[in-house]
Amino acid sequence: LTEAEARYDHFVANIAFSPSTSRDRSISAAKSVVASYDRDGDGLLNEGEYRAWVVAQADGWGMDVGSTDFASWAAGAFSSADITGDRHLMAKEVHYAMFLHEQAQQIMEEAICGMMARMLVLEHDADGDGRLSGEETEALVRRTAGYPGDSAR
């Protein structure tokens, strides 16, 4: 086994399937992606076909799919999922890519939540101690909820 194949085997054995997701259904979804985006009919996704799938997914993520950052990310994600290193993805590699995408999306969501929390603290930390006291938190809630008579407005 190559290192990439060992990573995939570990993924399948330990990570890929929650109790609510059967192995057959998950691999079936990956096969469906290959069938939908395999333009040359070879049963694999080349980098262009993979990019078409990623662009379709990213549309819902609010990403600028025309940016160089996105192109760089997509190329890196393709390389990460290309377990065999043959520059084509078979269904099991697409399955792995689906997991990587979910993890990336979760990391981005957590980062955004963290940034928003830090911004709220900075904006509403009246005494400058780097945290929100009970009174500062109450003022934030009142302001956000639009309670009348809030002096923080």
C-alpha cells in the first residue's frame, strides 16, 4: 500500500461512516458524482471534471469560483484526493474528496463563527478587559434583539 492508499483505508475504517450513513449509500453517492461529471466516459474524473463538480458544490458556499485562490484550493483538493497519483479520481477517491470537502466546510464555518465572536467582544467590551461581563452581554442581547430603552443604541 502507498501512503495515500493507507490514508484512504484508515478513512474508510475509522472516519467515513457515521451510524446514520451506510457504507453503500456513501459510496453510491460518490459513484453518482462520477457518473454525473465524467464527460469523457472513462469512469473516472480528471482534474477538469473534478473542478466542474467542485464549482457546482462551491456555488452554495458563497465562494468566488473564478478567483485564483479558489483555483489553487481546487487543485490542492484534487491532489489530496488522488490516492493513486494517476491524475484521475475513481469513485473511492471521490468518496474521500467528499469527506475532505465536508471537513473544509466545517473548518471554515468554525473559523467564521470564531471571528464573529471576537468581533462581538471587541465591539461590546465596554471596559476593555477582552471579555464580556454579564452587563456587557445583556447590553449586547438587548441591542441585538432591539429592546426599547437600551442605552447602548
